Amino acid sequence: MRGQPTLQPWMGEVTGSVVNIRTGPSTNHLAFFQLRGGVPLIALGGQGDWVEVAVPADRPVWVHGDYLASDGDSLRVTGSRVRIRASAGTKHAPLGLTEPGQGLIPTGKTDANGDWVEVFAPLNAHAWIHGDYIRRSQTEVQALHLSRQHQQLRSMGNKVSGGSVKPVGNQPDVEPIAGGDPGQGAGQTAPEDVLDPNTVKIPAFESAKLKRLFEEFRTETQKNPVEWNFRSLLDQMKVIENSSEDIGEVEVVRDLSRTIQEHFMPLHRRLVDIKRQQEKAKTERELAKAKENEILRRTGHRSTNPGVKYQAVGWVVPLGKHRDVEATHKLMKGNQLLFYLDGGKLKLDAYVNKRVGIVGTVEEQDPSTGARLIRIRSIEVLSQ
């Protein structure tokens, strides 16, 4: 399950004492490790009450060995859209997709059968934390060297290991630490030990090649994200990496290359997928509408029961904390979400836990929200 990505990553800080980090945006997903309060995370999107974050760079994850090749001290991804996993197997939701040719740093471990290889988490390995346990910090995220920022932050000496975490199902995502205040556990790092990523000096203007490179990068990222194409940039960086005798220049190029491959290219791919899903849903609605109009033209009535007077029938419940829709309530049928509801001037709290019939205007929402929105014109209580 993937939420809506953000084009402006932000730096967050864990606020609970010991907080579960999961493979997806619900408590039904595996909690594959934990973090203590004060640990910084890069936030990359969200879905409902959940925030999508980059897995800390010192946290091991898994990739199937069939799609990896040795490349000196590192590994190179040989397949297309190879999944990154929280454990050695396909039981749980993937953490993300790699890019062809992407470099990965192995930990030296494999699973018992030697099929799966453990690597340190790249920037495109994403996990989920409940929004109640992360707050925005003052540290600025710099898109130009997001990969370097990810490598520097890591989990900052966090002492809570993933090995002790069990699949916790529908349990709370924060646990108390006996004898300690929230955020003051062993995993907290003193401010003077934290490297501020914003102090990193990039010699872009000391090198004509780097200056042109960064200007081209900025120009590309100013386009519509679904039109991004970094292939020419990556080819130029490969040439510089293989030919430059300036170690600092090579380091800068490698950092930007990792940022593009591990953040901007996966982000582009997700936005293209979302646009494709929206276009497909629009086409299906247009076809359904055309079919409905043809039936109406030939028969004089719609394909549905002409006696039906409501657009939707269901039970009204409060929305809760949903960040992505302009609604106050939901229309449910059992556990199934039918529509989000916007009552306008109607006070929908008066209809909570009542079965109602609704007439209004239906508006499409992003597919990640799970349902469309009805702006209510009239509502009638059917039972309670």
C-alpha cells in the first residue's frame, strides 16, 4: 500500500518513547523495528493518519539475490522494479522498488537458504509511522543532497533493535519505558553530536562541470514531475565519476546520483502511476456514463431502478483524522467505506449512527483516499 508522495520532504522527529515502524499505513502491517523518541526521520508522504518515512540508513533490509550482482565492495541491482523487503521473504508488504543499476551496501548476511541478501537501507526504502508519534522539526531538508542527509542522520545511536520486535497486529504504536521520561531514553543523541546537513559545502561554483550539472538538475526538477527525465544527467555524472581526478568533485557527483536514483526517480515513477490510475478511472467513468446515456436514449429510462431516489444509502460515522479529503464524515456499509461526506451547512453530527439516504454532487478524489466525496444537497434518515 502506497500513500500520496510529497514533492517537499520534511524532517520529522519521533515523539513517543518507543514507537513501532511498520511496513504499511495500518496496525495490520508488520512492525519490523522500533525507534526511541528524539530520533530524526525524513518524511516523504502520507496516507490518512500515517506518515511515510525513509528507513534509517543503518537499518538492514532485504533484496532477493537473483537480482543483484557484485560490484567491488557493493552490490548492483540487475533487475527492473526489484522490491526491497523488511524480511527475507514475500510475506509482508514491500518497502519500495529499486532502480536498475542502483548500488546497495551489503551487511554480509544472507538468509538460511542463501536466496535473500541483507543490505543497508537506501533512501528509496520507505516505512510508516503513525502521525501521532512524529512531529516536524526545524531542520531543513535539502533536495539537492537528500541522499547525504539520509546517510548522516541514520538512527543516531538508537538502541532499540528490530530483532526484538514481533508482529504486533492491532496494538498501540507506542510503548512506555519504565523509569524514564518520553524522549530521554538511551537512543537520544546530544545536539552537539548531530551533524547539521545544511552545513554541507558543495563546491558547485568551483567547478564549471558541477555548475552546469546542478543548473541542469534544477531546470529538470522545475518541470511537471511526471515529465522528469534524468537519463542525460546520470550519463554526464557517470563520465565525471570515471574521468575526474578531483576527489571532492567525484564525491559530489556520487551524492547527487544517489539522490536522483533513490528519491527523484522513484518519486517520478509513483506520480506517473497515480496519473495513470486517475486517467484509467476517468476513462471507465466516461464509458459507464456513455453506456448509461445510450440505455436512456433507447429505452427512455436509466439502467438502474427508476424508483431509486437516493444516490447513496448507508450509515453516517465521523471521519476522524484524515488529512487528504475535504470532508467531516463517512458513509459506511458494514466495514466498507462508500463515500466521504461534506454536509456544507448541514450538521451531520445529528445523523451519526443513523442509516440515511443521500442526494448530492459526487466528486472524484485521489485513489489513495479510498473513496469519492459527496457534497450533500439533501439527506433523509431511513433507520437508526
